[in-house]
Amino acid sequence: MPSYIVTLKEDATDEQIAAAKKQAQDQGGKIGHEYNLIKGFQVIFPEGSVHSLDSNEHVKAVEADGEVRIQ
């Protein structure tokens, strides 16, 4: 299942973050990890689903989650 990292704008309130999570869940997503250093969370969507989180005015970015490697 595809996983995404959703980053919210720095001035997003706790209520706006909660609303973005609810929007993801309403679209069939499951909230995974919630981040503390940044305003954001991981969401996992069923295969083949379409979401509109990037249209949320408080969302800064929606990026595909993946493994990061350093040398």
C-alpha cells in the first residue's frame, strides 16, 4: 500500500493538523507515524486510491514515503 509523508505549514494549528488527518482518514487513509520535529504525519492509502490532501490549504507538501540512504 502506498505511504505518504504529509507536511503541514509551520503556522498550522493543532486543530488544522487534526482536520488534515481526518481528511486523510475520510479518504480511506490510515495514519501511521506522527512527527514531533515537524508538523506532519505518515498516511497509508489502499492501493489504487486517489487522495486530495495536497489541496488542503494548511498542507505544505505530500510526498511519497520511501527509504533514505546515506553513504
